[in-house]
Amino acid sequence: MEDEIEKTPLSRVNRWNNDLIRLIFELALLGLTEEKICEVIDVPFGTFRGWKKSKPEMADALKRGKEVADAKVVATLYQRAVGYEVPEEHVKTYRGQSTVITTMRHVPGDVQAIELWLKSRQPALWNPAHKVELNQTSINMNLDFEGLSTEDLLLAKKYGLTMLRQHDDDKSGGS
């Protein structure tokens, strides 16, 4: 039975096999999620989680694979955001003689890559989720003023009018 497992490492394996360390590293390096890695090696996710806790060498291989894959993506995204140079070959023919000329072409930065980079690295400045705009100017509120004294009602009215004037000043640019 153990010989079968070694011959077919992708067959259902519910017990640990040191050969899986390299495979898990390579699958993480390819960008597979832990769930997909479990599908490839045909191991239940619960077993995989248990191995991460009990097999530090496996957890380390998984972590290293993810880090290398993420670093490659980050480097590529950065390069895409700032632009890069790429060699291009052109064939020139003159009087039957062909000559290959290599030139460098600049690929400008990509706006979507720039936006993604800035939203990820500086979310407070670039993430639109942090901006709140009010498009509606009227708010209907049902307030229960029953039980308030006349003095409290006059104070609420005064405060409401003060806030309304301040809002109107802010909208018109006044002070």
C-alpha cells in the first residue's frame, strides 16, 4: 500500500508523507489557495489544517511558497504601474541584405495598476470607500417631543435653527 502512495502522490492520502512538502511549496508558488492545494493532493481541508499545526516544515513550505508568489505579483504590479522598457527587434532590408536592429520601447505605466497600487499602499488617501457624499438634501424625521418642557423645546428649536443657518453658510461659502 505504501508503494502505491509513493507511485501516485495525488491519490487520496490521509496520513503525512514528507514528499508532500515540496509539492505543497510548488503549488503555493503557483498561487493556489489552500483549498485548491487540498483538491490537488486529494486531502480533506481539515486534515490539511491539522498538518499545518503539527508539521512546522509543511507550514513553512506553504508560507514560503505564498511569499515568493506574492512577491512576484507585487514586483510585476509595480513594474506595470511605473512603466518599463522592453526590447524590440526590427528587420531592415536594404539591397537584399537583412539586418536585425534591436531597440528599446518604453511601455508607459498602466492607470489601473497605479490605482490598485495606491489603494493598497495608501488606502486612507486613495480608497473611495472612505469618502462619503450626501446627495440628498432633505431628511424626514419623526421625533417625539412629548414630555419635554417648554424651555427644552425652545432650546431644541434654537439649536435646530442655528445648525440650519450654519449649513446654509457652509453651502454658500460664507463664514
